[in-house]
Amino acid sequence: MAQPRPDQTEPEETGAPAEAAGHLSDHSGEPPDEKDPRGAARGASAAPGETPPGGGSTTGEGAGAGGGGCAEAAGDRPPSLWRNLDYLYWWTGNGLSTLGTSVSMIAFPLLMLWATGSAAQAGTITGLQMLGKLATLAVGGALADRVSRRAILCLSSLAEALAMGAVALLVYRGDPSIPALDALALASGLAAGLKNSVAAPVLRRVVPKEQVPDATAQMMGRDMVVQLLGAPLGGLLYTVGRWVPFLFDALSFLFITVSSLLIRRPLGPDRAPGGEQRPGLVAEMRDGVRMIRRSEYLVFTLVWGAVLNTVAQGLTLLFIVLIHHRGGGPNAVGLASSLAVVGGVVGAVAAPNLIRSLGARRVLTLAAWTFAGSFALVALVPQPWQIGLVMLLGMTCMVPINVVTESYEVRLVPDAYVGRVAATSRFCFQAVQWIGPLAAGVLADAMGAPSATLLLAGLMVLLALALPFGRRHLAVLDIPLAEVEELPAPTAGGPAPIRPDAPGGQPPAGPPAGDASADDVLTGPAKGSP
């Protein structure tokens, strides 16, 4: 069902992990990005003679951190993402790792039920993984803006591989210790939170800015297909040997490490020239919150998206309860879940073209209203297979909502802040989404599953109504994504005023060229249009 803000994308010198193992310090060990005369960060360019992912030359003003600036300046659409080797490395490595995670997510509850006979223990081990991710998301976002992102990817993935490998060994030896399994699940979650916090910053480095919606949609579609394959594969591997799914998951994490090392573009963050001191980690985490507060769009979508995901997580539980209420069994639940995943794939394929043809605001509004309608309809249809078809429609709309909100967030936030902002957003979503299933279960017991679902549909209608009332906050959606200007970074004279994100609005002017403040040197944001 609906995912809170899918953790997607990721990946600088192939020796980064060794370097980081020695010192995960204030600097990434990567060379600073070249600056243009206005002080705008050019980002990482391809090696001489190579074509950057966005296509075109690496010279001239357009070669920003997102790549593809020259193609845009020339009015040409960059080459297909499938011709972007760096993107392909990450897309493939992360997809294989996600498949391994889907397999172990099925195997862990099965293992705990077999070992203890307790559904509570099965829920506990899953909850520990989720808590581990939540615990490191915010700090991981700050780390992603101050130490090598490639090193974070490699080291956190290796830590997850070791944790799952240890689980496989314990299960293979027989009679595994339950506390040990719980501890390893928590350790895996802690590493996953650090890894996921690097996703959005790496997307900016690997994909041209005008192709962010396509990349986001492709990765969401990939993850939907992986979820569709992961459940039956996990059950099959579990029948081969109870330890096999965990070994499979451990090996899958190695693909992220390999793909991260294969990516040629620097992943950042940019090193401060001259060895200037950076603020502390806690101060940088606060900076991420301040950056969100400086944009009406980011504040609105953070609050709106958190409520939306809480309601959607409630529906995830209720649609299973509804199928049971309509007389369906486990097979019916599996069929309906598969149909929902198919809807997500359809939405992922359609989202980029819809945004280009209808505009981001219209796509967001239409998807929100259709999603609300699917809530009401799923409570009224009488057959389990019909519930599955309605869920297909709902997920077809849910994915474009995520593509719109995530794409504009990535474009608005300067590279030096994107790790903190994305991690803060995910933290807020995941910190409240657990309320959805809990409240939905209580409501279903009190008033019945159909009535509880209709109540959630009413909440979704209120969320859809909030979009026109928040028109001023969403003004940036009227600007084509490639033309959206980054939020200005704070200057030495103090924080910039809140930006209204209005079409055609210009950010406050930064310091003159050649006289950058310490903040500008450290963050390297683009001033004005890249």
C-alpha cells in the first residue's frame, strides 16, 4: 500500500570506504566543486572526454550538480536515463538490495512464529527494524551533508550485510537466541536509516534536474515490482532452508556497495576550501529544519504529506479487514495486494508524462481527489476482487502524488542542505504514520470496517480540499521543474527571509562574486537559476 516517502536513489572515489573507515570527519574527502563567476556550484563534472549524465558538454554555465544543464540551455531534452551509466548502476544495485529486504521482511515473521509461536514476537522484530531506521534518519541526513556520501552508502550497506549474515548463521546453527535476533534486527535498522538518508542528495548528483520526476517514478515502479516478487520469493527460499532468505538478503546489500563504487560522478558533499570549521552536527540538523521553515512549499507539503501517509497507512490495515469482512481469505488478500502493486507500477509509468502534459499542480489535485474517492468506493464494493480493483486505482493515484512532492523538494533545496531536509521529512512521516494503523484498528472494532473506512475517506476529502486553500503555498508547482530556482542559502549577515516560492520570484541576492561568506563556501548553493 502507500509508502511514506519511498527511500530511493543513492551514490565518489572508489577508495572512499577505506578513507571513511579511517575518519568519518567533517569533510568528504572529495574535491570541492568548481565555482562559476556568480558563485553557483557547478557540481561534479565528468572526466575529460566523458559525457555527463545529463548529456552535452561539461563546460559552460549549465553544468550544475544535477547535470544536464547544457542540454537544457540548448533547449534539447537530455538522453534517456537508461543511457546514464551512473544512474543504471544505482538503480540496479538498489533494486537488488530492495528485493533482498522484501525477502527477509517475509522470512523474519515466519521465523519468529516458528521459533516462539508468538505473533507478538513476530511484530516485535519488525518494529525494532522500523525503530532503528527512525533513530538514525535525522542524524544521517546531517552526516550526508558533511561527510562522504559514498562512504555512508558503502559502510552502512556492509553493516546491514553483516547483520543479516549473522542472522543466517544463527538460524543455520539451529535454536537461535531470540534476544540476539532482536538485537541484529535493530542493528540492521540503524544502518538502514543512515543509508536511506543519503538517497535524496545522491539523486541530485546522478540525475539531471529536469529528469528528477522520471527517475523518481522509475524507482517507485521498480520498488513496486520488487515488492510483488519479494513475498513469494521469500516464502520459497524459506521452504528451502530457514536461513536461506537471510543469506540472500545479506548478499543483496553488497550490490549497493559495488554500485556505489562504480558510479563515477562525485557524490559530495563539497569540501570547504581552506579548511574552514563547520558547525557541529546538532547545529547542522537544526539548519535542516530552518531550511524547511524558509519555504512555504516545504512546510505545507511536510504537514500535508505526514497526515496523508498516516491516513493511507490506516487504509492499508482496513483493506485487509474489509476483505475478511467480505468473506475473503489469505488468497484474496494476496490477490488484492498484487492488484494494488500493479496500480503503483501504472502510476509510476504515467506520472512523468502527466506532470509534463497537465502540470504538477493539476496532477497533485486530481490524484488527491481520485485517491479520496477510492477510499469511499473500497468501503462499498461487495466482493474481495472488487476491493483489489479499487486499490489498484488508489495506488495508481498515490504514486504521482509522491513523484510531484519529492521532485520539487529535490529541486528547491540546495545540495548542501538536501540530506538534512530529506531526512527530516522522512523522520516526520515515519514518526506519525504508526498512528494510522492503530487508529484504524480501534475504529474498525468500534464501528465496523466499512464505517471506519468511510471515516478515513472523509479525512482524505479534507486533505484534497486543503490543496486549493493552500494555493499560495504551492505556487512553485506552477513553474516547470527545470525552471525552479533553488532556495538561497543563509549568508553571513543572517538568515534570508522566508521565500514565498511564487512563480517568477527571485531569491534574495547573495554576496557579490569573489566575496563569498563562510556559509556560501561551505554549502556551495546555486544563486539564481543554474
